[in-house]
Amino acid sequence: MTNTDTEKHMNWYYILIAAVCAAYAGVTLGIISNCAGVFLQPVAKGIQCGIGDLSLSITVMSLVTAFSGMLVTRLLKRFSLSALCIIGSILCSVCCFMMAGFQSLWEFIIAGMVLGFASSLFGIIPINIMLENWFHKGIGRITGIVLSASGLISALMCPLFGRIIAAYSWRQAYIFMGIVILAMALPGSFFVRLKPQELGMRPYGESDGSELKKSVPSTAGNGTWKKKIFITGAVTVFIACVVGFGSHISSIAVQAGADAEFSSLMMSFSMIGNVCSKLLLGVLCDRYGTVNSLILYTIVCITGIIELILMLLGTLWMGTIGSLSFGFIYAIGSVGLPLIVAKMAGKEKFPEVFSKIQMVYSTLNAGMITVHGMIYDAAGSYMPSLIITIGMLIMLIINLCMQKKMWKKQ
């Protein structure tokens, strides 16, 4: 093989890693997480339990995923990434096949635990660690493209699962889900590597100087490091609390007097905002900086919440624009947060710090879905939650400004 052939092979490997990460995001976030709600009503009816009871399996899955993150970073030090991804994808697929034959609620709760752990083996934490290790130039753009796959796959698969359930049954839909997971996640798992150095390669776009700069975080003492952790943790809390409100978008439409078709339209607009904002945010972060881009996105989210308030006050059509604008929050959580952590922690500390940050983010996100529901039950309206969400977004802007000021001093 000539030097030119070797160089072409290396260039294609960067594309392969990005494609595999996109497939992992599509499976773990787009299918296993986002499509779970499609099965709630038919499965609850089939095994004769309440939808709320069955929802517990999704909550358990989310919590197990959140707390498995730190374990995954430890496993990556002892086992190869390829082996973990192969095991994770097979476990998820087999679990879906088994769910097709379940008859009791407790079986689905146990399946939620298994899915939560298995999906974490090739989920958001391994994805971001790989991207951070493999790409230096254009990391924001690549992260945005990869994670937008979750929204695209979700938008495609949710209606497809719904049609299979309607035409056949939810049991056949679970079998189909298992096949799709195996087809998307398993093939690429044989080729992934945690670091390009394992193949004698270097991160894409990295020079000698940039390698040293990126691999060593700027910490001017223990006090500075604690301040970084505190501000980044605060940013994580506010993002998670706002993202947790997203599950109630369609319910806001119902309160405003909209029919089921309009509620579905609002969810579609939210998904469009989700996908498009992820693609755009990576480009903006690379060109204008991560914090500046996130502040802009937060302002867009605030306008979205204001538009949702106007919908509740009687201007129904504002709900579509509001849900589209609010969809930008998902890009802040999935694309912006890893970039902030990478900037704050540096390449060496990124896996350890990001796993803890992601645990906090996922746990709060799952909890806030319930909290917003309780607020609605107590007040009989989503107006208090909308006002609280605006306050959270304003606090997010303040903490992002503090983050920017801290980075300027480095």
C-alpha cells in the first residue's frame, strides 16, 4: 500500500468513526429512548396495567443509564471500546426480542434496567469521548451532525413503529426494533477504537502545538478548578430543568383548546427545531465560540416560551412557532454541554468529568418531567411552569456569561 493509499484509508476512518457515532446516537437516543413512548398505550392495554405504571419502566431505564455513565468510563480503562459496544448492542437487541413475549409489568421494569445499562455501553458518554479523542478541527460541527441523527432516526422510526403496532401488534413492533438496533449498531462496533493512536493515527486537524494545548486543561490552582466545576454544574442544572419541560409540549396544546392533530403538529415542529438546531449549533460554536452560540440559543428558547404563553392566552397559532423555538434547548443539552465540559476539563479529564455531569443532567431531566406534571396538577395550568422555565433560562444566560468571563482569564 502506497503512502497515498494509506492517507486515503486514514481519511475514510474519520468518516467511519463519525458515522458509527451517528448510528449509536440514533439507536440509543433516537430509538431506545425517544420511541419508548410509542409503546406505552398499546403495551399497557395488552398486559392490562396502567400507563403510569408502565411509564415506571422508562423512568428506571433513564435512571440506570444516568448512573451507569461513571461505570462505563471505568470499564473503558479495562476493556476495549469495541467489545463493550458489541456487548451493548447485542444486549439491547436481545432485550427487545424478549419484550415481545412479556406478559407482566415486572418483566418490563427489569427490561428497562437492562436496556438502561446496555445502551450506556455505546450511548452518549462513549460517543462524546470518541468524538473528543478523534476530532480536533471542527469538533463542534461534527458533534452537531452526529447527535442530530438521534432526532432524524426518531422522526422516522416513531411513525413506523406506530404503523406496525396498528397493522400487526406491539409484539411484532418490538421484534422489528430489535432487528433495527442490531443492524444499525453491531456492524460498526467491530471497527471502532477509543483513540486514533490505537491505529497509528492522530486526531483530525491536530498539529503538534494544538495537541499539547488541548490535552492539558488550564487550571491555576484548586480554587480555580472548583469554580469551573461549580459554574459548569450550574449550567448543567439549568439546562436539565428546562429540557425536562419538553415532554409537556403537546399537553400545553390540549390546555389551550387544540385538537389532537394540532398537538401532534406542535411536537413535529419541536422535533424540527431539535434536528436543525443541532446541525447549526456545531457550525456556530466553531465560528463564534461555544458560549456565545449557547447564549444566542438560550434567547431563542426564551422567545419560544413567551410564544407558548401567548398561545395559552388565546393566540393558538403561536404554539407552532413557540415549539419550534423551544426545540433549540435540545441542542444546548446534547451538543453544547459536551463542548463546554471539553473546554473546561481538557482531553485527559473529559471522560471522568463528563460522566459525572451527564449523570446529573440525566437524573434532573427525568425528575423535572414529573415535577412539571405535579405543578400542573396543583395549579391546573402550565402557566406557572412556563414562568419558572423562563427564570431558569435567564439564570442559564447569567451562568454562561460567568463561564465566558472565566475563560477570558485563562
